[in-house]
Amino acid sequence: MSEELLINKHSTGRHILHILHILGRPLHQAATNWWAIFILFGQTLSRLPRASCWRREEIILAIVSSGVGSLPIVVVSTAFAGIVITNEIAWHMDTALHTVSMIPGFTGQFIIRELGIAIPAFLLASKVGAATTAEIGSMKVTEQIDALRLLGIDPVTYLVFPRFIASMISSACLTLIAIAVTLLCAITMAVLRYHFSVLEYLNALRHFIGMSDVLCALVKGIVFGAIIPVIACGYGLQCEGGAEGVGTATTNSVVSSTIAVIILDFVLTYLFMSVF
Amino acid sequence: MRLFLQKLGHQALHELGDLALFAGKILRTTLSTHGNMGPVLSQVASISLRSLSTVAFAGVFVGAILVLQFNVILAKYDAQSFLGGLNTSALIRSVGPLIISFLLAGKIGAYTAAELGTMRVTEQIDAIECLGTNPIQYLIVPRFMGIVISSVILLALGLLISVTGSMVVANYSAGINFLQFASSIPKFISIGTFLGGMFKSITYGTIVALVACHKGYTASGGARGVGKAVTLAAVYTNLYIVIANYLTSEILSWLESLSHYFNLLAGGPT
Amino acid sequence: MSIRFESISKSFGPKTILNNVTFEVSKGEILFILGKSGVGKSVTLKQIVGILKPDTGKVYVDDEDVTTASQNALADIRKKCGMVFQHPALLDSLTVLENVAFGLRTSRAPLSEAEIRQTVLEKLALVNLGPDILQSKPTEISYGMQKRVSLARTLAPAPSYLLFDEPTTGLDPITTNFVNDLIFDLSRKLQVTSVVVSHDMACALKIADKILVLDQARILAHGSVAEIKKSREPLIQSFLSEMLAEPTESLAPRTEGPGIPA
């Protein structure tokens, strides 16, 4: 390819074409990937009403591996996060406003509105996303997916759909657990280091937080739980090229999931703000 | 229960030990070989360029999310004037280094683990060793240094984009114009803030680099092994960064109180 | 001048791969290590160059102890032993020229670019590849060509021992014959000692001087081709009878090479 373009290397037109070609290939690749994922999403959703697709053992297995398997790291991460966020907010309140009374309310709100949702989402995107893409990717390059199709088994029903349902359930649960653990550690920190009482903290929470906030958190959790497995499976099913292909697909899947979570977080935050 | 915890403890020690030994090898090789900056610089360029779009994208949106959330919360205290400073400070001090490291871990860490893992399972690393070259020097050191240096560069760029994005969103959606936004910044930010952010960035970058290189280098088992290496790299990096976040925050706040103390001693303003 | 294994034992976790294995490879000899998959043939080979270390026992290359060698001594031993891996193991980011030249760039007496290029062309010619692929990347050439390039790369530093890990696995019959003839010719012409790990019994009977059969972590048989053919061990007899059931080529041992087919 590049040899042909170098023949007329003095022509600026050729230069521009060359640059477009270099930029174009990854863009084209990205566009192809995203289109395939979009289609996969549609295919997965179309299986929702079909009772035969709801295979309980597969779904429970997927919940155990993705949800329960991620539980330790979510708990540990959110515990530390709760401690750190309290310290950070305390520092900000102290430095600029010279008052610490806002800590419980501010921290509590931030945790429920953002932190407690974002942390499990990012962890799921990287852990479950990577594991799923790696697993399905290696199945693809060792021709197991083709074997399934030849046996009359639809990969979307057999592989993607259970993970889709399981991930939404796991994500919702993990989000609630994450919020609880973060709050717990934040309260502990506030009590131990900044001399609040648990009652004060809980009062502040009751004042500022309502059911709508918890509902928003749950919805965000479910949405994130919905897109991550679809992106992961999408990259896995498109994987090709042996060991190297599996590696590339896994990397791209993690990055895409993370970006998708960030963008959706923004969109949902904006939407909820306008609605409530 | 006790057995489970014991097993967990053993695993943790094993893992940390392996990592420490690997880090030692990298350090020894870096120090003993005469500084050949060529491969390192080319890695820095490649890594920074590849991550730029991701960091820029994420930076804008993360800044936007923080602005929206902080605005809502501050409104309840009637303290919206502090939005600019709070947002910028939060970005530089904690959110910026954290998000950039997560992205770095995802894009570059996973890629490095995959690349090295593939080389390992196709025996390329053995071949390099048999042909008389030290694979740590040839493969690992440039990538390691490349990632660490890039993390600082990407932090600077990411913060710039993030703050700009925040300002724009604040202006159009929260009704805080650019001047108001900027005026509250000096209240929250000092040189220490930037140094703290950089310190965190370098620490997290080192974690990403170390874990990614280690998991890739020790991969085994064909295509499956490469996938496993990438997954392990992703998981462990996140875990260590979370713990490091806590530790670095503690260290920085301790340093801050120390500097306050010295200021007091010197009789200067607090 | 030889390779010696003394009481080597190696386990991976609960699985014992080698148990008290002792044997010797004489200079200029072609030794084939045969056995079922997973029996420890590659492990044995990798211990010669120190990529794997045995749990107990010692490995000597030219009377130097590989198991306790320092980094520098190990580097010297590796210069003497050229290893051809199961996978082509070419570095994907380098051209064929750079790959073959890889082992030449680390020598203590640095060679000029022209000398390096000359050596690369020579070695590629030995494996019947021309200068047209010099600038190609490994992903752009066929698997068979990659394996030949990988052989050229190993030959470039002119080692005195050649270690082959399943050199003909996954190759078509024509290239398989070519590689087998090449191993034989190189050993005779360059006076190189070759250790070949393989499942290919037919190939072993054709070109080996000595055959070593591993089974269940120990040496089942070690001797010349004639001795192996007369062996009473059931495993060896079943290997032999499998082959005799479908003869694909003459089993008469080679005594001299016909030269490299064009």
C-alpha cells in the first residue's frame, strides 16, 4: 500500500491521501467495531421477550462469576474510597470555607450521586469486561464459536444474553453494596477524625438525600451493567488473529467500556438533573 | 473462614513478593545499562500519542460530570460561587490522577500486558534470551519508563482539557460564567496542589507499568494465557491504585500539616 | 566436548516431569529425544540453555555447569548453543533482516553493517530463502517461511550445538523433508552437535545417530538406531509398529546428505 503512495511522493495530494489513509484505518476499524456492537445490542434486546432464552442456570452462573467474583475488590476499593473522599472534602471545606460542618452532607451526597456508582462501574468495566472478552475471544480464535453455530446453537443466546442479564443484576446489587460500604467507611472516618457523631451524620443524610437519589443510582447501575457485557462480548466475537488478537480485543474492550461508562454517566446525570 | 483468610494472605504475600522481585530486576537493569534514551523516548511518544484521544475525551466528560454534581450539591448550601475552585482542586488533587491512571491502565497497561504476554507464549522472549540479549533491558525497561513518564505528561494535558471542559459546562449549564469560575480557584490551589497531583500521578503510573509488565512477562498458556494476563493486569492494577490512592493521600496530608508546622515555627503566615 | 545430564529431576507443582535422568550427548552426534506429548522433552531441552533450571542434578555443556553458571557464563553458553523453538518466535516488530541479525548484534567484537548483511544472506540461502524477503515483516510471510527464517536466525552466530524443539510440527510434508535433510546436512557439514526433540519416529530413524526415549519421567531407552529397533519395550514397539503399518518413506538410515533440494 505505502509503496504505491510513495511513487508520487512529491505530490501534496498524495501526502494528504496518505495521512487520511493512516488516520482512516483506525477510524474505519473503530466504526466497524461500534456498528457491530450496536447490532449485537439490538440482537440481545430482541431476545428479552423470548422465554427460551432465559436459562436460569447460565444466568446464575454468570451472576456468581461476575458479581460475586467482583465483590471483594468492590468492597476493598469502596472502603478505601470512602476514607479518602472524607479526607479530601474535609480538606476542601477547611481550606476554603474554614468550616467542617458541611462534611457529612457533602460527602454523603457525593457518594450516593456519583462515587458509589462510578467505582463499581469502572471496576466491572475492567475486570468483567476484560475477562469476558478474553474468554470469548479465545473461543473465537480456537474456532469454538464456529463449532457452536454448526451445532445449531446461537452464540448470542448462549453466550451474550445470560451475561447481559446477569451483569445488570450484579451491577445493581454491587452499586447498592458499594454505596453502603463507602458511606460506612466515610461515616467511620468522619467520626474518628473529624469528631462528628453518627447521629449527626445520619441526620444530615436524611436531610439532603431522598428516594429519587437512590433510584437514580440504581438506574445508572443497571444501565452500566447493561452496556459493559455487550461491549465485551462484541469485541470478543469479532476477535481474530490468535494470541495477539485476543490481547488487542481485550485491551480495546476495556478502554471502550470505560469511555462508554463515562459518557453515559454524563448523559444520565444531565437527564436526572433536568427531570428532578 | 480462617483457612480462606490464610490462603488469601499467602497469595497476597506471594504476589507482592513476585512484584517486588520484578521491580528490583527492572531497577538493577536500568541502573547498570548505560542510559540509552532512544527506545525510552520512542515509547513515551508512542504511548502519549495513543492515549491522547482517550484522555482528552474522558477529561472533558469527567470535568463535566463533576461540575454538574458539585453544582447541585453546592446549591443546597448556597455556595455555588465556590464551584470553580472546588472543581479544579478536586481534579488536580485526586480525580485527575485517578481517572488518568484508570485510563492508562486500560489502554496502555492492558496493551502492554497483551503485547508482552503474546511474546511470552510464542517464545519470542525465550528466543531473545537465547540470542544473548537481556529481555528485561530490551523489552521491559523502555516500556516501564515510557509509561511512568507518559503518565505525568498525560496528567498535565488531561488536566488542561478537563478544566477547560469544566469551565464550558459550568458556563452553559450551571450559569457560572468563566470569570466567576476562575475567581474561586486561587482559594483552593497552590503549588503544593500541583506537586501533590504529580506525585500521585507518578506513583499510579509506576503501578500501572509494573503490574502490566509483570503480568505480561509471566504469562503462559497460549491465547487463553494472554487473555488471563490482561485480565489479571487490569484487576490488580485497579486494586493497587485504590490502595495507593489512600496511602498517597495520607502521605500528602501529613506533608501538608508538616509544612504548616514549619511555617508556624518560622513565624510566617499560615 | 559434549552435553551431560547428571541425575536431573524436575517437577511442576505436584507433577514430576523428570526423575533422576542421566545421559550424555557426544560431539558431532545427532540425538533425537522422543516420547509422547507432555513427557518432558521440551523441558529437557530448555535446561541445556538454562531457560529452565532443574530441581536437583546438574547439566554440563562442554564441562561447564549450566545450573550454577553466572550471568556472563550463561551468556557464553547460550552463544554456543543455538535453539530453534516450537513456534517461529520471530520478533513481530522487526524485519526478517533484523530478526536474523539479532544474535549477531550482541557479539563482543561488533560487526559492520555490511558484514552482518552478508552473514544474514548466507544463512537465508542455507535455508533456501532469497534476499527478496529481507525487508518483510514476520506476519507477511508464510508459516513455513517463518520457521526457516527462525532457523537462519539461530544459525547466524555459528553455534557449535543446535537444539531443535519439534522442528517439523505443523509443516507440510515437502518442507518437513527439507528441514530433516537440513538438520542432517548441517550436523555433518558444520560439525555441529544436534539435539532434536520430536514425535516424528520416522524422521528419527532416518537421520539420528542416537535416540533417547522418555516415558513417565525416566529414560525408557537410549541407544543407536539399530539398538532401538531391536528394543523389547512395549511403548517403543508400538511406536515402531504404528509406522511400519503405513510406510511413507524408506527407513534406511542416512549415511550422507544429497545436498539441499532447490
